[in-house]
Amino acid sequence: MLIGDVARRSGVSARMLRHYDSLGLVRPTGRTEAGYREYSSDDIRRIFHIESLRSLGLSLRDVGCALDDPGFKPSELVDDLIRQTRERIAAETVLLTRLSRIGAAEPADWEDVLQITALLQALGSESAGKRQRAALSSVEEVPVPVEALVEAALRETDPNVAGALRWALAQSGVAGLALLAEGLVSPEAEVRKRAVRSIAEIPDGEATALLREALTNSDIVVRRYAALELGSRGVADAVPTLIDMIVEETNDADAADALSALARDPALADQIATRLVDCLGHGTAHGTTEASARRRLTQALADIPGTTASHALADLSHDEDRAVALTATYVLQLRNAR
């Protein structure tokens, strides 16, 4: 079969067949009287073998080794091809993500494209200063797609850059909440913490709803961050977690402040005081006899108005722990002086 017929039947161009010939991959078995290449059935079969191996990503050199070396072992080469393919897919995925984000920003002209690209590159920079400037610029200049901001916020380890990214996300409103909600269930504890802290800085009803849901999160750190923010937003659901934080001496001063803020609502003040008293009681499900915990609970009661808190403080003024008794007595004196 002449080269033109082989090209038509195999789909391999005559030029490529000549290239294979020059490399010694497929040398036609014969020649016509006129000197034209003439391919046998075995030659054509080898051409199809070459094309099959090339479709796997093998170079022509590797194809030659695979077909001609009886001792050739494909396992190492296949493993290497798998690695190269994964690396190529990863690189293409990064490019696709970047292009998608540029498209989502709806650039008006090439100047916008260049600015967005520069900001995206800066967000991924190894320099914390560059990342921080990019976060701040994302609001002041051409807006960066919120997906990029969320991704950066969830991976950021530098506290200053993280603060700038949370601020930038807050400026974008609720646009990033769905992605941040996914961060709350990440398998990585640090990502979950960054997600709840970012949500906490978005002053919106949808963010508040997410924080309410976070109170039942399996991660206690997420629950605590959510409770602190919900306390400042006047959400009573946060009270049990806030009291647990005081008992367990975890951000207890912040938790007490949050309870104090909630207690400005007269309807909540007595409920909060009652829960604090329950924790002080002996033999109750949540009671504690530890003096250090009673001191913290006493200090928390000091900022809770109402008769329930006052009666509890009166009892605590006779506590066996001197520090508890002195604190309760001092607070009562201040209350009576008002």
C-alpha cells in the first residue's frame, strides 16, 4: 500500500509517516519500481500501535523503546505519565479557575483584566505584605471575585492579612456566605475557625442565621466564636455556650461581656442570671464546686441586672472562698449605692 493510501486509511498524515520513517519507527517494507514507499500489513499494524501509545502521552522516543525493546517494562513509564498528567491537570485547573474569576468580575476592558489578574496573583504571593495590600485593594480598586477572597481568607495564616481579608469579605456583603458556610464543615479545624470568624464580621441577617446554625457545629471552637458574635447581636440562643465558656475558662472575659450585652434586654436578664445560678448550685447537672469557676461566675453575675442576680450575689457574699465572697460583697455595695 502506497503512502497516500496509508495516510487516508490510518488518519496519519503523509508528512508524519515520512517523519516516522526518518526516525526509524516505521520503515516501509518495500519500494515500488518507481521508488515509492510501499507499506505491508505489518507496517500498517505498527502504525496503529504507535498512534495508540502516543494517545497515552508517550513521546516518540518512548514509543520506539516500547515497541522495539523486548525487555521494556512499562510500569515505571506509566507511573511517570500518571504523575505528569496529574501535574498538567492541576495546572490547567488553576488556569481555569483564574479565567473563571476574571470572567465573573465582568471586566470592562483589558486594563481591568490586567488589574484583576495582578490582584489575584498578589493574593497568592508568598509576601504577607503583598497579600494584605491586595485584600485592601480588592475593595478600593477593581473588585476581585468573592470566590477568590473566600479562598484566600480560608487559607490565610498571617493574622494581619486575615483581618484585611475578613474586612474585604464584609464589604462584599452576603456574596461569599455560601462558600464560607462550606468552610464551616471543612475537615480542617483551622479552615472551620477562619470561616466562622469571617462570617462573624458580616453584619447581615443571613450571616446571623449561619451563626445560629454554627451553635450546633461539631467543632467546639466554631460554636464558641459563633456564640460570642451572636451575643453581641442580641441572640439569646448563645447564652448556654457563653456560660459554658465562663465555667471552662475559655475566653471567659469576652463571654461575660457578651452575656452583659444580652442582659440589657430585661426579658433576658433574669433568664441569664438563673442559668448562672444553676451553674453555681451544688449537685445540679451543670453545677460546680470549684472555687475558680465560682469566681468567674460571680464576676459574670456582677454585670447582670435584676433581683435574681442580686439574690445570688448576696448568697455568694458568704461563700467559703474568700475571693468569691469579697467580689460578691463589693458588687452588692456598688448596686446598693446606685
